[in-house]
Amino acid sequence: MPINWKERRALRDIEEHLAAEDPALAGLLRATGPARSGRLVRRVRRWVLTAAVTLVALGMILDLGGLMVAGILMLSTLPVLLAMLWHPCR
């Protein structure tokens, strides 16, 4: 759920007060924020890529066109999925 401008301003004020009181802790918190989203993106990318390649391989081995098409569709939607995860709607 997106936050409104009042909540953003309140969070910004809290961040400024924290930075004034304990700059070392504020620096650590700023440094760990983007890393979590990066790990999530890498994890999703790995799972989707693994599933897509598995579907394509099974489709080729079992000679089932539907599995190959599903794998190719998953591979083609991977950039869109990653873009949505990397830049969530605000």
C-alpha cells in the first residue's frame, strides 16, 4: 500500500532526527535498504529463469510444444517482471 505525502514527510523527519542523533546508525540503515531489494530481484530472477529453462528443456525432451511455449513466454516476460520488482509503483 503506497504511503501519502504526510507519511513520507513524517518518515523524512524521523530520518533527519535519527541522522542528527546517531549518524553511524543512520548510515548503516541507509546502506542496507537497497541491498534487500537487490537480493529479492536476484532471487526472483533466478527462480523464474530456472523454471523457464526447465519448461523449455522438458518441452524439448517430451516433445510437448505447450511446455516449450510456456518456457519461452516466461523468458520473454522476465525483463518486465524484473522492472516491476526493481521500480515498484509508488
